[in-house]
Amino acid sequence: QVQLGESGGGLVQAVGSLRLSCAASGRTFSSSASGWFRQVPGKERDFVAAINWNGSSTYYADSVKSRVTISRDNAKNTVYLQMNRLKPEDAAVYYCAVARGKYSDYVSEGYRYDYWGQGTQVTVSS
């Protein structure tokens, strides 16, 4: 069992930066692919970024590519999302997710993830 807790969200002005963190409990985190998704009210949860179990492979949604970096520190059981040059359309609740240790590469499909955090709100003012 893996429990996830996101932090780092908040209010930021457009073109500003935020770093989201997701702390995980459980021994399987270091062997599991992780990802970030986001959701605005009334819309489906969208993929943002993914990283494989050891951080050697990453993948980004086109909407955030070049502005966002996903990374992980397995020693700290934490995955990060560095977001730069934020836009108002980036505002959403951001969720981290972990897929049980069965994938060697990143995972971009939400249905493949087994554990989800409660989310952290990101608000971007124009």
C-alpha cells in the first residue's frame, strides 16, 4: 500500500514558478513509476508529466513541455514537479500518482496508476 501527500500548491502570478512535492509512504515507491495529473472543475483529469521508477525516463504533455520538469528522489520517497512560466490555464488541482512496480518506463495513462494523492490547488493570477 502506498499513501501519497502533495504539497507546494498555492497562488502565483502568471509567469511565476511553483514546485510541487509528493511524499510517498510504502516500500514500493522506489520501484514504481510516478506521474502528475491535473483537473479543473467540470473537466476530466489530464496528464501532466510522468517519470519512470529510477528517473531515467520522463514524458510531458504538450501543453506543459519546456515549462515543467518532473523529478524524483527515491531516498526521500518524493516526486517533484517544477513548474515555470505559469499561465492562467495551468490553474487546477494537481494530483500525484504511483503505479505499482510493474513498469520499467514512464506511464502516461491515468488508468494504469494504482495510488493517488488528495491533490494540491494551484491558482495562477493574470
